[in-house]
Amino acid sequence: MTTDTQQAPSQIPPSVAMWEQLFRRSARPSLSLQGQIREMLVDAILTGVLTPGEPVPSSRELAKHLGVGRITVVMAYQQLSEEAFLLSRERKGHFIHPDVLQGRTSGAERKPSHDKCMDTKENTDWSRRLWLRPSQQRSIVKEDDWQRFPYPFLYGQFDKELFPTAAWRECCLKALGVVDIRLWAPDHITRDDDSLIQQVQTKILPRRGVWASPDEIIITVGAQHALYMVADLLMREGSSIGIEDPCYPDARNIFSSRTSQVIPIAVDGDGLPIVNAMRKLEYLYVTPSHQCPTGVTMPLERREALLEAAQKHDLIIIEDDYESESSFDEQPIPALKSLDRSNRVIYIGSLSKSLAPGLRVGYIVAPPELIKELRALRRLMIRHPSTFIQRTLAMFISLGHYEAQLRRLGQAQKERHAELTAAMARHLPECRITPVRGGGSCWVQLPAHVPAKTLAQQAAEHGVLIEPGDVFFTATRNTGNFIRLGYQSIPADQIDQGIKALAKAMHSI
């Protein structure tokens, strides 16, 4: 009941409200308006909101409901009709295609897999079947929503400022040419894209002084996949492998899942030292160019001594040369693999760290007999990495974009490292930074009275993300107060304010 001074609330027709709600739910700014409308309709059809045979609004009506141009809706309807989501009937309009859900199990036949009413006695006890629990291993943990923090001092994350968007898009489009599609689209089974193998052989490896034939190279889904395959192929219970301490946690976890004989060797200011324990090892994992996580670089003399020790004790070295392309020096030290004269170094590299970690492209360089078995093993796991990505990356390298990206990234890292060290000297002089010769992170020792984990929690409340260092050590206690500060994911002009906020957080503990 309304009065002269009281009006009834405006009523929105149900159909209008429904379409507006569907559009908001499906809208993605990355898509064009036409793409958003198509996505909205496909989602509504496949989730059962719209049923086969049901009419949809005319293009004029839907355009009015959504506040878009009519031609946008017309084009969306046309494409959906071509793909048999909609059926156009002359003078009657568009309808959900009657056969659109053909071949799908009906909703009535589906049974929820997590029905809480289900008798618990019928549930399968998976806990007694699991012989390995990777979820319980100590690993690096990073915030999923790290980009909302103003000061993300995280290593290895995507930096939109440094990603060569235009060049990458150009190469993606080239890889979608008819001739190229015919080359990468078939099942390659165990083979890689020939063009990428060639680019790695002729453009990437020579930068590190490494020369290899095509049968000595295999492409992997990132460097970590490479480590996993090497461990899977060569290690079993009882195999002994030496690792750096502190060390890359996921390498330690991979090796520990194969053998209990994982021997930590404490690093010093020059990386991994030569120790007597190496006489009892079969394998040795090392990050000589940028020791993970300290960032120190192994000098040439120690590299040569390490290879001599490996030869003497019949030791196989797994060289993880991550970030090798990032050096503040004009003349970086050659890779261990380049100095290897007895084929006992397995060389692992990454092609995505300098672009975007989500690309997941790495490689292994090893003797042909080992590569042959790695290809057979990879076939059992994934067959081969995406050949579309491989071809795109090959073009990216061949056109000079990769080399230009390395120069741009190296300069940015050098500038940000200078900003970080200067800011630490101003705001946190009581902290000690381990000197580095390149890379995207610093290893920092905190004052004894400041627990790293407590600082990380406090810093997050001030908008600062840091990585506590305990996870990098094999031991779980008495690891010292260390943190890793990555500077690749934070703009240079935000570093000083970020360190200032970190200092405020630390002084509040």
C-alpha cells in the first residue's frame, strides 16, 4: 500500500535482472564485449541455467539489457550459431540448440562425490595407501595474492614491467601460421621442436661456454621437472647425493623422495666447498652461478677443483645453472659443464626465469645415452612439453627478443639491487647482506633477537612480503636468522619505501 508521499520501489523485470547477473558473473575484462557475451551464454548453457530449446532474447533486447551495441550481440549470436550452441529460426529468433548437451551425462545421473550423508564406512581409506606424502615436506610458501601487497620482496615471481608483451605476442601469432601449426600440432611422442633445440644449441648454451649436439639436449617443463627426471632415472634407496646447505628446498625434497642418503654440505662465501665427504658420494647437486639461496658465485678455481674431485671419486655432478644469464659482471664465470672433460656434469637450465615462470620451459644437457633414457622417461610422464610454447620460444630467441630481454632484465636487476642495498644501509644497518654478483635476490642475516618467521608475519601487516630462510636449511633448528629478499617483483621506485616499512615492522617486535 502506497501513499502520496511514498512510492513503491521500482521493479526490474526478472529476465532483465537475470541477464545482467549472468553478464556480471561471466565478465572478464581481458575479453572483448563480444567475447564476454559468448562466454556468458556458453557458461549458462553448459551449467544448465539455459536449457536446450529455450529461446534467448533478440539481439536488440539483449543489447538493451546489457547496455552494449546491438552489432556486438549480433556477432556473438552468429559465432555461437556456427558452433551449434544456438539455433537460428527464421522470423522466430535464436534458441538454445536442442543437441547442445548431447553426449553429456544428465544431472540426474550424477552423484556428488563429497556427499556428507554417505556412510563413512564406505569411504576409501587413502591414508594407508600413500607411501609418499609430498604435502608434508618443507617447501617455500608464497602468498597466492602477493600482487595486492605494495612491497612484495619475493624471488622468482612475474614482473609485468619487465615482460616483453609485444614481442611475445608477435611470436605467438607467428607460431599460429598455417605452416607452423602443421609442424607443432602433431603428437611428437618423444621429440622436441627442432627449432628450439637448434636455438638452445646455438644461442643459449654458448653464452655459458657450453657446446652440445642436438642429441645431448632435451626440453623439460621447467628446471624442476628436469631435476625430477634426473632423480627418477638415476637414484634409488641407498644412492648417496650431496646437496648444498642451505639449498633449494624442492631439490632437497625431490632427492629425499628417492633416497634417505641426502648429505648436506655447508656452503661458505664461495659456494660449495671441497670436503672429504665427497669421497662417499655418487652424486652432487650444486648451484655454482648463484648459490640458492645465498646468491654467492663459485670462483673459477673452486670449479676446477670440484671437477678434479669428481673425477677422482667417480662423482656425477648435477649443475643447476639457474639465473646464469643474470650477472652484474661483464665477464661471467663459465659454467661447470663448459669445463667438464669427462662427461660427468648433468647441466640443467631454465628459459622461463628471465621471461615469466608460468611458461615452464627448461632443458637438460647430458651425454646422448642419458638423454635417450630421459626422453623415454618423459614420454611416460607427459610425452613432451607443449610444442606450441616451444615453437613460440624458438622464434622469440631467433628474432633477438631473448637476448634483448636478458640485457633489459640484467640492467633492471642491477639497478634494483643497488636500490635495495642502499635502502638497507639507510633503514636496517643492523642487518648483514651477503654480497652477490648478479641475480634477483639477496640473502640477509637478521639480528639475533629478531626471529625471521615473526618478522615475516609482522612485515605482512605493513604490506611487506619476505621469505624466512629456515626452509632452505636441512636442519629444522638453529638455522640462524636469515631471510631472502627478492627484488625482481617490486618496482625500483618502491624499494626504499618497502625497506622502510620492513624496518618499522622489525623495530615493533
